[in-house]
Amino acid sequence: MKVLAINPGSTSTKIAVYENYTCLWKYGIDHPASEIQTFSHVSDQYEYRIAHILKLLKENGTPLESFDGIVGRGGMLKPLVGGTYLVDQYLVDSLKNATGGEHASNLGGIIAFHLGQRINVPVYIVDPVSVDEMEPVARLSGFPELARLSQSHALNMKAVARKAACMLGKAYHEVNLIVAHLGGGISVSPHRKGKMVDVNNANNEGPYSVERCGTLPCSQLVKLCYSGKYSEKEMNTKILKEGGLFAYLGTKDAREAEKRMDEGDPYTRLVLEGLCYQVAKEIGAMATVLEGEVDQIVLTGGLAYSEFITREIIRRVSFISSVTVIPGEEEMEALALGALRVLNGEEQALTYK
């Protein structure tokens, strides 16, 4: 089976070609901001990006007609259970209408669908950010008007969870795991027998990251919002793009921060330790969700490449369970393998309703 995987970002489109479980090649297409800004809506970009993808396939001697299936990054949809979803017209319309919000990942299913129609092959998305397998008790926030929402790095988290289970000699649905995705945002989730039964929404709560604030003291936040100092747009920018390491240190590069720390800057060390402290605390909280029955803790994402960060987290949480580090993001592989599990008859494709 040959699969084309497509992962759109805000100014890039990554594609990968898989034959069975082997990646034949992958490439990232950069889109200048000046070109992206000419489109009124994210969904309007699909023909523009398709042209780039077809050009790249031709340059690499890979005809579109050679694929048995196409898979795209899942977008901002309504809450749904994890798995591989067949892309149909209803799902495409939902992505185009930005039902769950406008985001570059919405383009994944749209692009894949239009390419699939050209060669009449099945098209899928896998574990979108709106995967919601939370238990009812996990949705309570303490404020009825504000239910806790499940939005996370589900694609990578579920992919590394499957890998960790395999390393334990078990299937994903046979183990209890806590997975911490450490990236631009940080998601920590307990996985009970194949389900993400809770997760901190990386945009709203949990540990601070390289650019996001995470959980904030709410009374002080309300006071700041009504101080007249910032507009609503400015506050959202500060919380989502100018918080965390950036707010404290003026950089979003954890490597730069570690370099300063190694050169003897005690304040930088404190801020980095704070990030590790909050991640460890969140892992500890999620261990209570699993009632202490944790087969493995998994650290993943870009920050998991840092020996300092992983060491500091492991030092605090190793009493709960053993820790496995699977650094980076497995998104392209996760997309391809999700499609292949369906094409090979290992799983049933789900339908978005």
C-alpha cells in the first residue's frame, strides 16, 4: 500500500510518501507570508497548496495515480473520539466552514479530499486536535459557564502512546500511560486502555511553555483584563504567543535559554526549572486520574530533545512510574500509519457526523 500524507502549517506544507511502513521520502514546502496573506480565509488556500504538492510529486517522479490512499492532518472539528476518519463531503464542508475554528490544519482534509477525488482513492484524517475522550467528571471546571474543553496534540500523543505500549510488549488498549507533549504548547494526558480520559487544553491551562502562559491566577487575570492596559486581542496574544519562556526571557528558543543557563544566568535557570516543575506537577495530577496505575510515563515533543528538561522532569516523577523519552513529533508517520491501519484492515474507518 502506498500512502501520501499531508500536514499543512501556517506557512508550510509537509508531505511524506509511505510504502507500507517505510517512508520513501518527505519534504517541507515553505509558503512566503506575502503569498499566504493574499487569501481571506485559510480554507481558500487549498488550490494554491495543491499546485505546490503536485509540482513536488512530479519533481520526485511520484505520480499522484500511484497512491492507494491519501491522508491529511485533522483540523478543528467538533469533539470526536480518536481514530482514523474517512473524509467525505460533510467533513470537508465542516473544515471549510471552520466549525471548530479557523486553523491551518483544517486544510489537511480539504487538500487530501480534492486530490483523492482526482484518482478515486479513499481519503482520511487521523486523530485531529479536537479528539475528545474525556470522562464527564473531567469536564467540570468549577464554573458552570466554562466547561473544560479537550484540545491537544492528539496526533503525536496517540502515536507515541502506541509506540510506548509496543515497547512494553502490549497493545495500546492494554496499558495505562501518561503522555506529556512538550512543544510550543504543552499537553499532558492520561491514557487509560486506549482512551485519552483527560488532558489540559494547551491554550488555556496546564504548564507554561516556550510561548504560552498555561494556568494563570484567575482573579489577577480578571483584574488585568479590565485594567484598560490591554485590548482583548492583545491579551489573547500575550497568553498564547507571548507567555511562558518568551515573557520571562524574551526568547522562544529553549536552546538559547539553556545556553544562557549554562553560562551562569541564575534567573534563566529558575525559569527553565519552573517549566519542568509545572510539567512534573501536571503529570502527578494525571497520575491520580489513573489512580496510580501507570504503566509508563512518556515525554515527547521538541523540548524532549533537551537533556536538562527531561532530566529535571524525570527526577520529580520517576517515583510514579518508569519514564520513556520519545523526542520530536511523529506527525507524518502517525498520519500514514493511521491510514495504513484502515487500508490493511486492522481498523475500521470512522465517520464524522
